[in-house]
Amino acid sequence: MRTHHLALLALLSSCAPLAPSGEAVRASAPVIGKADGADQSDHSCQVVLREIGRQPGTDGYKTECTGGVCNWVWDGGVELADGVSGTVHVLYRLKGDATWWQVDATPATHSQPGFVRHDFSIHEHLFGPSASESELAAARIELIPFLELSDGTRIFDHNRRSGDFDNYVLEQGTYGAGSGFALGDEGACAPVFGRVSFFDSWGEHLSGTLRQGGYLAIDYAIDRLPKCRGTHNGYPAWDIVAYARFEPGGQLLSGSVRELENVNGQPTNTAHARELALKIPGDATSVQIWFRNYTGAGSSCEAWDSNYGKNYSYSVSPPLSDPRCKDIELWTSVHSDVPYAAVPHCLAYTVDKNVNADSCELYLSGFGEGYVGHYGIPNHWLEAYLTVGPQQGQLLGAGMYTRYYDPAKNETGERFGIARQIDAATWQAGFFHQKTGYMGSGSFSYTVKAMAFFIDVRRPSGEVVRLWQSRHGANYDWNDAFGQPTSTTYIPYGNIQYAGSQAGILDVKRACAK
């Protein structure tokens, strides 16, 4: 139930003049599922809320003041899938109010591959810094973005709120989706792309994964090709174009990677890098990239960046729906406050058979839960150390299986975490069960339900066998790991709690040591 103070703030705000840049108007509530209604639910990533939250201002959070009442300002972003047309709006209200308010979202300057971004702000009929702690604890903001078609049909974002009447809710909270009066996209409708960056120091770096049917994003430092910058009648007459040829189909795609500054609508010769996003063909297995700098208007100036004629080559992976990629992550080390990362991954092989590892082919030699809380931002992960001996065939890899529950989505999921090799006999795998992203974007908190461990071996016959340490399919649970006394190792901004030597999850290690 809202407090009288918040109701008064909303009433005063509604009587005040509307801010021209974020004008809120009364709107009808979503009516989805009605036979003669024009409202529909989107579950196919046509329109999706990316993030919303309060931004820092000169003194605390940014505010908008009207009629002597100052409310906080919530800034957010909504994305439309490429090829979808219509206008973007956001409905919101203080939860429990009868009146819904609507603001328009306007196209943004830049979008991520596969989507067109729209930005919006809300502040009217809400609350601000004068609200008490008890009032803030009780406050709830309900909102939902929608796409309006030319015929008046409203298509509401339900890509991670499956119920047709389940809207997004922002609350003070302590952790989780919507807490801190902020919300990220929770990983929903994430564009599938890999980014190749070309630095002015002449280095290159691929982040993410290039996948069939996804996007290739190219970031190019234009100072790598500084020569051909000619003008015509004082206006720029030059460009830098990226070319990408995908194999084995030979599809050649291209586009400019420079953006010119404008003064009163007139282009200048001052340029900046411009990200180029290209759709990856569905049959591609690799891509070659090169760049051409040239000046037109009668000039013959031309320069190339092509890795000395060899071009820059990168592999393209299958789509995430491929069985070799589904629910698979690669555990890797990183240089940051959180020392590890789990990134999407595809196996280069297909597992033909699953068998029990009953002859000490592998055993779990250590298991821990890590925590890093730099600036009070929590991140928790599990890390497993697998000892692997000689095999009857070629060892292809090792890993950890995790089954978990996602309370935000009320869903059960699973991950196959492919390990990184530490030394000749040791592999490290892991799983993040709590992560905090910027403004909630990318945040999640899972409950771990079961764990097991495996290695993949290619037999001399060519058959790939996955050998499991899983108590013959019964798996291990949280209590098996941490039900006994643990030991603590401190790391920067956190610690790791390691399972004790008598923990149930180390049963095979004890058996193999006999």
C-alpha cells in the first residue's frame, strides 16, 4: 500500500506544468487477451526493455522539479528488432494507482547490432528525495514498454514476463530484478554478435563470438589509415570502408567505418570511428576482413589495411541453437576485480555416448565458492578443480555440469561449463550463480540445485565418449559441497570458501587415493 506522502507527491506533480521533453499523458491500461481488443503480447523480441534507472546528478540522483515538488528522473532504453516499424512508448504508474501514464521513446543515435534503440525518461506522478525511508520501502513503480502500429495495435514487451498481465516492477529492495528502483534486461533478447576491434596501436582483438546468423561488429581506429583525407570545395571527399568476405559462400559485405562531424548540418573534415555491424550468413564458417581508405573528387589517393595482403581472418561458430553450443559456456580467467568469466562456447565435436567414470579416469580434487564484493556489488561463483589421468584415446576437454533455478523467471536451467587447463593434469571449471551488472543489466541470482563433472575423450575408433563423475546420475548438491566445515582463502575484495576434505563432493578423490 502506498503512503499518503507519495500520493501527495504524485498529486502535486500531476497539477504542475509538464516538462516538454518528457511529457506524460494519461493512457489506457494494457488489455491483452480480449477478443475485440487491440493489445497483444510480444514473446519474440520485437520490442524489449533494456534498462531503466536513476542517474547521478549534481547532488544525489538527477531530479526534475515542478510546482515546488522535485521527483527523481528515471532514464531508460527500449529496443526494436531490425525491420520492425512503429512508434515506441512506455506505460507506467505507482503500483496501486488507477491511472496509467504514457511517455514517448525517441530514436537514439546508436544501437547494438540487430536492434534499433529508443530512449525515454519518466519522473511525473512519481516521487523524489523528500520521500522517507519507510515510504521508499513501500513504493513500487509498475511499467511496461510497447510498440504501437499504424492501425493502433499495441504490442507489449513480455519477453521475460510471461504472464500477459505481469508488468515490470521497480522497488527499493536489496538485490534482484527491479531492486534499487532499477532494472536491466536480465540477458533477455541478447543480440548474438562478436566484436572485432582494430586499435591505433595496430593490435586487433575479438570479443564475444562470431556466430552463423548473428552479427559481426567492427570497431576501427581510423588513424590507422590517415593519408587519404582529401576535400572538394572545402567539404570532405574521403572515406574508410571495411570489407568482410564470408567463406565458404564468398558473400562480400562492406560499409563505412568513419563518421564526420557536422556544424549546422554541414559536414566537416573532422572524423571519428563509426561501428559497422554486418549480418553473418547462415552458412559461414570463417570471415576475412580488410580496409580501404580513398579520396574521391578526382584524386587517386588510396591506402589499404589488409594484414600485408593476408587479410584478418576469424572463425565463425554455429548458432546457439546448435547442439554443440546449447547451454555451453567456457570458463576463462580475466584481469579484473572478478577473476573469472563464463562466455558462450561451442564444442568442435559431437558427444556420441555418456558413460560412468568408475575407474578414476577423473576426480574432483578441490571445490569452492568465490565471492567478490568490490564497492558492495556482489558476485558469487563456484569453481571446481578436476584431476585427469591418461585416457584410452585423446582427451578433448573437461567440464562441470550445473542445474539451477532462476527465481526471476521461475525457470530451471542447466549449464555445461567447459574447463580451462591449469597444468598437465588439472583443469578448472566454474559457474556464476550470482552476478551484478550495470544498472541491473546482466544481473542474475540463481539457486544451485545439482552438480556433476565430466571429461570428453575421443576413442581410437573416432567415437567421442563423455565420462561422468555424477554418482551414477544422482549428482551432487550444495550440502555435499558445503555441509561440512570449510576453509577460507582471501582474495582482493572477497574470499573463496573451499569444501573440506571430508565433504561428500570429494568422495571420488578419497576413493581414488586408496
